[in-house]
Amino acid sequence: MATLVHDLRYAIRLLAARPGFSAVAILTLALGIGATTAIFTVVDAVLLRPLPFADAERLVQVRIKSRDGAIFPLPDADFLSWRAQNRTADAVAVYDSGMATLTGGGEAERLPAAAVTDRFFDVLGVRPIAGRTLQIGDDAPGAPKTAVLGHALWQRRFRGDPAIVGRSIVVDGEAHVVVGVMPPTFRFPDPETGLWRVLTMEPPRRRGPFYTWGLARLTNGVTVAEIGANLAVVSTALKRKYPGPDDWNLSAIPLQDAIVGDVRAILYALLGAVGFLLLIATANVANLLLARAASRDREIAVRGALGAARGRLVAQLVTESVVLALVSGAAGLAIAWCGTQALVALVPEGIPRLEEVRLNAAVFGFTFGVAAACGLLFGLAPAVRAARLPLVETLKDGGRSGAGAGHRRAQRVLVVSEIALALMLSIGAGLMIRSLAALQRVSPGFEPSHLLTFRLSVPQARYDTTEKVRAYYNTLVERIEALPAVRAAALTKSLPPHLLQITDNFMTEGMTLPPDRSAPVGPLVFVNESFFAALGVPLLGGRFFTARDAATAPDVAIVNETLAKHYFGGTNAVGKRIKNGGPERPIGPAKGWMTIVGVVGDVTYSGRGAAPEPTVYLPFRQASSDTMYVVVRAMGDPRTLASPIRGVVAGLDRDVPIARVSTMDELMAESVAPPRFRTTLVAVFAAIGLLLAAVGIYGVMAYAVGERTHEIGIRAALGADRADVLRLVLGEAAVLAAAGVAAGLAGAAVTTRLVRALLFQVEPIDAVTFAGVSALLVVTALVASYVPARRAARVDPMIALRYE
């Protein structure tokens, strides 16, 4: 211990004695450690930490999965059959997350809510802080409507009044009895969920629609494979009762894996990218320590001559490196704290469990563990050099002999490694940048500029007939169109580019289905007659909807180009007939076959990168909904219309809240937010890695020039001009760059395949990206080497020879 304390004291004094060197080394390593810790903090909260439920490992999500891996939610028929035949779970439930309108006791409010069946809270093992949760039978047809409040909503709207339990509130126009209040830590299925209302299921008349997600708490000792076997029996029974795709089966997955979803690949890709950055920083610091080690040869030789054992010298140098790393780790924690706050603030929607992201003991342990590992890693080279140092020769030379061939070789290997790692990281960033650019070039199928959008939902109790719903929305559109600076207003059930609300089966006239196949599925969108003109969707054949397409008129539909080409053999689809709902009863109010009156261009509803889907449009006057999006095309800035439109909505009915007000340009940006976020982070990491690699090249070349001053002086004395010296130094840098690029290209050919799922219309091995980034690395290396090369070219041969 006395020896260790002595070594620690000396290491600290050495850091303080060389503040410039220490600051550069600490900052370089702290940057890598801080960035790595910030990403790990998010990974820990989202992927590694167990869900905040009792025995969370027993929770599974149940959904429908096809043979090609596509995932679908459950319809009522599947859940009711599964609940009746459950043999492997203590409790089962389903939930549907969305929005609800809360009225009474204040201004109407649109808030995130979930519809759940009676055992939902039992499955998750959570208890209320007041009242009770749902109990068995609460979701039975005819049972009184009940609801459970979230803690934040209880405090904000009801001022934490415990007497709210047992009282009635109005949700979507229906009276619900509040039976309980949940603790503030319960936030499922969404962090913003403020209310859970009972989901009542009537006996199904067909298998669709598909809209809920199943939950189960496995019986103790039951595995996911065993519940899968139980679900296979249920699937077989369902297929006998409801013919459909043979490869659509109920399946179970651990709830944590279901929540994480595609986020796992994104976060691990970011963690891998920042890992490359940390390795580059470590190699850079190792090079700095090697350069310093050469200047300490005499010190090490004197210590050895005075009796210090080789092991003792190695221990001292390793201690110095670890102390440097731990100080860097402490600085890295400060960077990580700031970086984590920035990540949480900038991360797009769709990343789960962000509210749980925080620095904790696991993160602290990770940070200092990484710091210690880095200290050992970059302290190894100076320690090995000290162990092999020839003491007698070093003392004879007075410590001025400089580095040997092994020392220079180690420095060059480190620089080549830095270049290779920087190249691999930069190629990954380049692929993501090209992928994002390709995604943003995809046409959404309409003109998004000058559009304002918002969502409305009328109370079902007051607007209890389709006539009342249609009258409200038609009046609303008329009043909005009467506002100054409004070109047009339109209604739609789903909103492009990524707010798809309904998908359903459809059949074309004359279509025959095998016994084990159901009708094809695509978006089902209710729109009014001004929708296509307001958004600028092109008409390819036939006509748009008109006011004559009323409830009393023959049922009509418009289809998109993809559906017309795929299901009508390239012929004119206008005049042909189609129906939604497949062979079974349709979910919308449209009855029987509908005549296709128009074909329009493809519009994306499932995201910018989604392939065009066969889409069926129904006229709002024939297929209305209580919840609709309103789209307004403005003459100028659409944001200036928000306030007058709020006045129109309030003037028409104060109990109808307006929600999700945004411009279409904002929605377009939101639809590509996840790939833009990860691309930005990887690009920043790549830029820092490139800078560190340039610094490493500069350091090595500057050190090499200093070591070869005598040689350069002799060359100059023998007639070499400045151009020759420049070529000599830059040539050496070019060799290092070429070796690093070759190694980096080989590594990138392997690592880029791991991010294939994150790319859009770009192959993992993209010749343009590989060539462009390689050229950038070579140019960076030559630029970083130019200053040492110019210094070498200016060496005065007389001064160099006199110095020697």
C-alpha cells in the first residue's frame, strides 16, 4: 500500500508538472469517455434496466405475426378466444392506446388515454394509491363504464381530490365512474397516458378490425415457448372459424423486447459508433504517452541504475496511465451529464422509457470501468518500452539517443489504427447521410407547403348519429374556408405522411381467395370532397368526390394508383367495383359493393420510407367518423391561421377540443426525425474521430521530424532541396494513410453490414461512399502532415549538424 500511495502521489505531481500535456490528454480521453457514457446511459435505461413492474420477466406481449415477420395487433375475436382458452398465464388483457376527450368540470381537454380490459392492471401487478383498479367483469357488455385516473391528471384537473373516486366524469361523451387513481410512477403504455378507461368487447361478427395489443403475466415457471404452444392451439381454432392467411398466428414475446422494438438496433448502432470514437481517443492518448516516454528515457535509466526492478518501473508507468484515465473519467462524467440532457431533449418521439434516463450507480461504474480499461490499454505501450529499455546504453547516450525502431513502429501502428477506425466510423456516417438524403427525396404524393393540420373528436354522446357528426364537420369546413387567407379546408381520417389510423381488408369484384388466405389489406381513409384538391393529390382517372356523393346516393370509392395497377391488371379501374372488409362484414358504414369513380396518385400514410400501399378512399358524406383531421391550405404562413381557427372551433362547440396543431412541413420533418437524429449523432462522432485522427497524424509526423533533424540536415547539405524534403515527409504520411485506409476499408466491409436495417435505398457497401470517405481521410492525413513537412523543409543544415 505504501508503494501504491507513493506511485499515486508521483503520478499526480507529474500531471501537475506538465499542465499542457495533461490538459490535452485529459480532454481527448474525457471526450471519448463522456460521449460513450452519455449513449450508455440511454442504453441502460431503455435496453438493460428491467421494466418497473413486479416480476417483469414474466410479462409478455401477444400479437399476430406472419411468416415474413410482419406484426399485427389483435382483433376482438382473437382476444376473446385466447382468454377463454388460456392455460399458461395468471392473467391476460389487451389495451389500445390513443386519445380521449374529457369534458365537464372545466374546459374540454384532449389527452392521451388507453382503453383496457378488466385484468390489465393485474397483469402488470400495479396497485392504485386511491380506490381500486378494474375488476373482473368491468369489461362485460352492459357493465357500467369505469375509468382509472393517472396521478398527474388527478393533481392537475381535480386538484388531488380523494373524493373523485366514485364520481362520474365524461370521456368521449360517455359517463365513466372513476374507480381509482394510479401512482405517479405508473406510465404505461405511453409516458403521457393520463387515463385508463374500460374497453368493452361485444361478441365479434368477424375477425377484424385489428387494433389492440395483448398482455399476459405468465404463470410462475411457464416459459415463452410454452405460452407460444398454447397460442398455437388458439390460432388453429380461429382459422377454422374465421378463414384467413395460413401464416398469421398468435405469438408471444417478452414485454421488454416488444417495447424496445426497432430502437434496440438504433441504440446499439450509436453505442458501436461512440465505441469507435473512444478507441480513437485511446490510441491518440497512447501516442502522446509514447512520445513523452521517449523524453523520460534518462529518468527511467537512472531509476533502474539505482536498483529499481523492471516490474517496479512498469508498475509506476501503469499507475500514471490509470490516474490520467480516472481523472479523464471524472471529466467525462461532466461531459456525459450535459450530453445526456441534450440527448433526452433532442431525441425524437418513439424512443421508449426516456423518462427513466438518469446517471446512476451502474453508469458511474461503467464510466470508471471504461476509464480504468483505457488507462491500462494506452499505458501498456510505454510500460513495455520501459521494460525493454537498455539502461547502460541510455545512460551512455545521456538520454539523447531518441526513440528506437520499435518505438517508431508502435507509434505508426497506433496512427494506422486511428485512421482505420476513423474511416470505418466515417463510412458509417456517410452511408447514413446518403440514406437520409434518399429518404427526404421521396415524394409524399402531395404538396406539403402552406398546410396547417389539427385533429378533432366530437363527443359521441351528443353527436350520437352520423347525421349530427357530418353536419358538425361540414359546418366547420365552411366556416374555416370563410376565413381570410384560407384557400381550402379538408377532412381526412388519416393524415400523411405517417399518421395512419385504419387499415382493413378489401376485395375487388371477381376476386377469388384460397381457403387459407384472407383478402388483401391496405389503408382505409375517409375524406371529404375537397381533400385531394386541398393537398394537391393528382387525379389520374375519373373524378374526385363531390357533394352529390351523399348518404342517400350510390356507394362510391376512389383508389390509389398502386391498387389500380395491382388489382385491375393495368386496366382502367374507374367503373369497377370494390368493397372493404373482405368476405366478412365491413367495419365502416359503407354497405356492399362500391363503384370506383376515380384513381389518384399514391400518398404515403405509413412513413416516408414505406412502400406505396393499396389505398381505398371513402367519401366522408357516406363514411364518417367522430375523430377527424382537418387540413387547411393557407395563402401565406399557415401558422397565422391557428388562432382564428381555434376561435371557429370554440364558437361551434366549446366541448370539442382542438389537438395536435402543426404545419404539414413540421409533420414531414417529424416523419424523418429518428433517422435524422441517429445520422446527426453518428456524423458528429465521425467528425470528432476524424479530428482526433488528424491530431494523431500531426503528432507522429512532428515527432518524426524532430527525431530525423540530423538526417534531414545531412540530406540538405548533400543537395536536397525543400521540395525533396517535403516529398520525403509527405510520402511517409501517405504510406501511413494508405495503410490505415486499406485496414479501414476491410473493416468497414464487415461492420456496415450490421447497419443494413438502418439504411434506405443505400447498400452497405456503397462504392461512392467508400471512395469519397477514403479520399477525405487521405487528404486529411496529408493536410495534418503538411505543417511538420514544411518545418522539416526549412531545417538549416548547419544548425542541424551543429546540434548533433
